[in-house]
Amino acid sequence: MKKNQTIPELIWQFFSSVKLAVYTLVLLAATSVIGTIILQNGTPQQYLREYGAAVYNVIKVFNIDDMYRAWWFLALLVILCINIVVCSIERLSTTWKIIFPKKIKFNPDRFRKQKNLETYSVNKNAPTLYNDYETLLSKTIGKVIKEETQTGAIMYAESGRWTRMGVYVVHLSIILLLIGALIGSFFGFKANLNLDEGATSDTAFIAKKREPVNIGFSIRCNDFNVKFYDTGAPEEFKSNLTIIENGKESFTKDILVNHPLRYKGINIFQSSYGSGKPDIVVFDIIRQSDKSVTSQTIKIGEEIQLPDAQGLFKLQGFLPHYDFRGNNLGEAFIGKITFKDAKEIQIAIPIKFPTFDKMRKGTFAFVAKEFEQKYYTGLQITKDPGVWYVYAGFILMIIGCWITFFMSHQSLFIEIEKIDENSSKISISGTTNRNNQGMKLKIKKIVTKLKDI
């Protein structure tokens, strides 16, 4: 380390360290494993039940329940991004001089000592071979540098110096991937929207925080259909959606699971469904004393007179999941009975358990007899403005890896030495920065072509 370094020099040295890249990658890998083990974007109740209060406090402090958007995780990405940029700049000048030298130089002795050196003799004098060999070498590799010697001539050609830039293409691809991830974290969102059939909304809710987010246009659910297997499991569910912008319908489309709707950078996925609120319900009101039945049709929010003017019944709402003493009884209607003496009681009327209200042992028992089954569609709405950076990064990653691992800087050397007036000795060898065996085979093929000249 140099003495009396300035603060900018120390900062530059810190970020140009390869060790920093290794440590940052190890930390990202380790924390990513944690993110796959610990539930993400769950409810506080889920974490308390799974891990307990002490661990949940740690999870909450470090945002491990939404780890990939946590400040410290994003900080690691920023550090890695800066580190890659600084390391690339630090080493670029040296690489640039290698790729674009002012004058190409080569050492003949280096090539004469290569293990892949091939030699043979031909019954031709040296000058008659120069042009033919130079032409073949130019077509096979590239521009030829020729120098006269006391005994003949040497020729040198090379290709692929630029392939050293492959690692910088990989670096650029990683930077684009990181930038895309950061843009998606800061400016994107993942939200949920439940829409009843016929309902319209322009606001979704971020899953974890339940914060509203305006998506910039409205979505109307025209219709929802679900098909079931014989076992009762859902086979297919489909939503017919209309996009409304500035008060005008833009288009209508059916969406299914894995067949989303995309509009102006917003992705709308079919993710779930549930039972919606029915408009009209028919109840059987059973007198407990004589089992006589009176049928009544009622809308949610309406109030009706009980038989014999025993009081009033108001249908207050509908629950897709009714919990009774820790047990989920499924869909249920919620109502309130007001007796003549002004006494009020709250009752639940589960659809799957028609005898449930009889256990209350009141004057009347209620059974949900008939109603139109409606559903709501559960939509997952996402926006990721960094996705195009990610796509570009993946494309550059493939190109960079191809250049780095499958292309190489190759150089070939041919020496023509005069033996006598009618014969010459030919030596040929080459170098490459990868795949030496491939270079050896290439030299043998060139020797075969040269012998045919």
C-alpha cells in the first residue's frame, strides 16, 4: 500500500479489490439461501406461529420477510455493481494496449520452441513459395507480417485479439442484471386485486403492506368461470377482463393461469379465485316447535319480518370462510335477529352444514336453501420496469460467455529456410490462449494444405 494516499485513492483501491467481489458474492449467495428457506411476504401471524416472537423481531428488523427488497440486500447489489465497474476500468487500459498495439511484435524463437512445431521439406526453392504461403496464411488467419532472414523468410499472422474483451462483455451483462434488479426493486411492485364479477377497480394492494397502488387504468371483471374435476378440485379457472382507460374500453381478453394479460408495462396474472357475494338468497325458516317451514327471499343488507311477527331478521353479509372454534366451515351467511323485546343475537348460516343453526336451539332455525353462486377473481398485478435491462443482460451474458470460452486469440508462424537451390525446409507452429489441442490439429491441417501447393 502506498503511503500518503488520498481518500479518493483509498476508496478506489477498496472497490478495485477482487477480494471485495468474492466476499460480496458469498454474502449474496448465503443470504439468497436464507430467502428461499424463510417465508417471504407472509403475515405476522404466520411468522409468530412458525418462528416465535424473538426470531420474528429479528426478521422484522432486517426485513428478512421481504429480503430481496431489504435495504442491506440492495446495498450489496450496489457494492457489487460498483466493484465490477471499477475493476473493469482498472484493468481495461492494459487489455486495450494488448488488443490495439501501436505495432505488432512477435518473437520467432518463441514459436521455434513450441511443442506443436511441424517441419517438412519440399523440392522447391524458397522464393517460389513466398507468395503462395502468404496467401494461404492470410486466408486462414488474417493479415500477414513477413520478414526476410539470411536463410529465407518468416511469416506471422494472428486473429482474435479482440476476444479478450469477452470478459468485459460478461461484466457489462452482470451490471445490466444488477441495474435491472435495482430498478425493479425501487420502481416496480407486486400487488393483488380481488374483483367480483361485474366489478371495476383501478387500485391493487401490495401483498405484504396492504398499501394501495394505482395501476394507471381500470380493470373490469365481466365474467369468471371455473371447471372442476370429479374430485372437486379446480381443473381450470378463467377471467374475462376489460381494460378501461380514460373512461373508454380499450380491449377485452380472457386470462388463464400462465396466460397473463400485458398492458403498458403492467402484467395481470390469474392467480386465484374465491366465492363472491351473492345478490339474492332463499332461506328456509324452520319453526323448531313443529318443524313448519317458511321460505323467504332476501338480499344482503335487507331486513325481513319473522313468521308470526316474532321479530326481524337482517342478512348482514357473506363470508367465504367462516371460522367456528378454530374450524373452517367454509362459506356462510351472517345475520342478526332482533326480537320483539329488542334483544339481538348474531347468527351464522354455513352453506355446507344445513343443521348448524339448529344447534342454537332458538325459536327459528335458518337454512340457506338457494342462491346464485358467484365468484371473485384473484389477480396478481406486477410491474417491473427493469425487466428489459435483465433481458439485455442475459443476452450479453450468453454472447460474453461464448466469446470468453469458445473463441480465442490465435497466432501462426511459418518459417521458410533455403536448403539448396532446389529445396527448402518449412517450419510451422502456433499459439492460442485456449484449446491447445485444437491449435495442434489446425496446424496439421495447414501443413497438409501447404504440402499440396
